Amino acid sequence: MTDRTPPFHDGDRIRLIGMVDDPAPVPPGTEGTVTGEPTFFEGSWDVPVRWDNGRTLSMVVPPDSATKIRCRHRDDGRGRCIDCGAFID
């Protein structure tokens, strides 16, 4: 039985460990931001991600994998983080 708890949530910062079946995968180690709530379908989670290299490609977990990381809060010039949307002091 597959765990029905989403691996990540909207706004989480992640670092990719690997994409298994994608013909043009995002490189391992690439960081990105989850851009919506993951959806569960046929035993896997579809996790929408905006990668810092400019790509927008979902992960399918499993078999893809990533780890949650702490956001470094890059200022958008208006006091908000461009990655996670948090207010920056």
C-alpha cells in the first residue's frame, strides 16, 4: 500500500535527487519550488515544480525523488522572496 501523505507542499523548496523515466530530466542537484499541491494518481504523486534553471517540470514520486531544503530567500526587490513568496525583513 502506498503512503497517501503528499511528499511536499505548495511553496516548499526542494533539491532534486533524480528523475528516473523522463526523456529530458532535470539534472540531479537542481533546486526548485513546488508550485501547487501534489496530486495522487495510480500509486504516485505528481508534484508540480518550477526549477531554478527556468524549467517547469513535474516530478512523479515515486520513482523520482527530491529532498526538502531551506529557502535562501532571494529578494525580488519589493521585500518578497522570488522562490517561496515569504516576506523578507
